[in-house]
Amino acid sequence: MIVRRGDKAGVITMTVLGDMKVLIVGAGVLGSFYAARLREGGVDVTLLARGRRLADLREHGVVLESALGGRRTVTRVPLTDRLGPDDEYDLAIVIVRRSQIPPVLAMLAANRRIPSVLFLGNNAGGTADLVAALGEPRVLTGFVIAGGERQGYVVRYIYSRWVAMKMGELDGARTPRALAIAGLLRRAGLRVKLEADMDAWLKTHAAGVVPIAGAIYLCGGDVRRLAHTPAALRLYVRSYREGLRALRRAGVPVVPAAARPLAWIPEAVLVLGWRLFLDTNAAVIGAQGHAKAAPDEMKELADELRAIMRRAGLACPASDILFAEIDKQSALAAGPPPPAARIA
């Protein structure tokens, strides 16, 4: 458990006395993966799921299969289909698409008994919506470097224990709370790195992930076709660079530092590197799988990047082309609008 007390400024501080009680919101690929890993690590974790996914989890448990190695595990995780206003947890971990955040915020805002909420996912728009709903002291952000797809009740995942997930406080401070959460995740065998500027990290990541989705859509949803389409790869590289330039112009640091050489590495070298990576099973399951499953999220992220580009006052022709592909894919996924009401 965790003892919580408010200081004179009303900021929640935390003293770790033992195990945290954790709620995971989101039972997709990553929510399921994290729930199983935490449960196997001895953490008191509950997974919130609904509908068909909840029925599958009740019947089969969390079934994980390594997409690269084929190893399959089954983990029974406590389940719930709701979060009541008086339900107590020490930590909520939210792993849903960016476009699914609003209803989650409404649910969490109605509950004041969870002092810390860690949002793990794409976000190019900043944390104003999270803070407005929950209050700054409750919010942490982060990102999971993993991916996969669901095939029925089985989650096929890609995860490397050598690549750390990222997380941090909004101000980047290495607080006892952040350290305690990182320790909890490490106890479950998950690598964690505390980031000093998660907002910049997430925006830098979005600058790469959004155009790759647009390029995949441009190539009919086939990442291997993209790997062998030089014109589309060049558009991707140029759009990525446009996004990074816009971030710098907007005063957002490019984080991590490993992304900064993209500004000067010759385009032909980057195209070759991406061709080699995208022509792999990992790219099919990770990049292609997520792009095809989440056009709504890609649309929201593209809109957030567009806003940054407008504020930066930069022309972004490659991004205009690829983001238009995202708009089309999102509209197709949403289906035709309902017929207009007829007036008698």
C-alpha cells in the first residue's frame, strides 16, 4: 500500500510501505501484456475490460504469444468491467489509443481515490486535457516500446527486454513516486527509463510514427510494399524531417538525442535504412499492425502535428501528402455518415 498525504500546496506526496494496488485501463495488446507481466511479478493488478474482450479474458485468461519466438503463456489476471467513484487503487496505468482518452478521463475524473495515473501511449497534443480533467498532481506520462496484434483471444506481441519503456513526471523530476512506479515495473521484469521531458519525447515520436502510417496507407496498407517503393519512402523521410523542424521551430526539443542526426544524414542513406527495417516480420506485426488497427488514432495525432506545423509557420509538402492519406483511411474506417433526417 501507499500512504498519501497532501502538503501545504495540495500536492500529493507518497511514501512506499509495500506493494501498490494497480488498475490497468485498456485490455488491448499492450494492456494485456503489461497486466500479465505485472501479475507474474507478484503485483496486485486488476485489468479493466469490456464486451467481447472481457468474455475472452474470463474464459481463456491473458494468452500471450511471442510473435517472433512463438512462446505462448496463459496468465489469469483479476478482471473488472468498471471503475466506481469509490474504488481504491494506488496507481492506474492507462494504455489506450489517443482517440480513446476522453471517455477514460471522464471515468477517472469521477474517481478521486486513485492518486497517480500513468498514461502510456501516443500523444502529440500535450497534457492540457489530462491535467484539466484530473489535476496536475495525479498525472504521469510515458510510452511502451512494444507492439503486436490480437488474433481472436490471443495477443501476439513484440517486445525486447533490451529496450526500456519511458515514463516521467510532467516536470521531469525524479520523485519518490516516479521511482516507486519504475521499481514496481522493474520487479515485473520490465525495463524502465525515467525521462526528464516526456512531452518532447512523445512529440518527437509522433513526428515519426504518423508519417510512417500515412506511407503504409499510401501503399495499400502493406509495409513490405512500402519497403520496396522508393518514392513513398522518400516522402516518409521528408515528412519525418518536416515534423522535427516544426518541433524545433515551436521550441520543442528533439528527444531522444538519437533522433537529431535525422536532420543531416543523407536522404538516400535513411531511405536504405528504412527499407531494410520495413521489410521484416517485426515491421509487419508492429508498424503495419498498428497503422491498420488504429486509423482513428493516426488521424488525431496527424491533426495534433498539423497544429504544431501551423504554429511553426513551415511549409510541409510531404506531410500534406501523407497526412491526407491518413484522413482518407480514417474516413473509410469510420464508414459513411448516417443519412440526413428527412423533413416531412
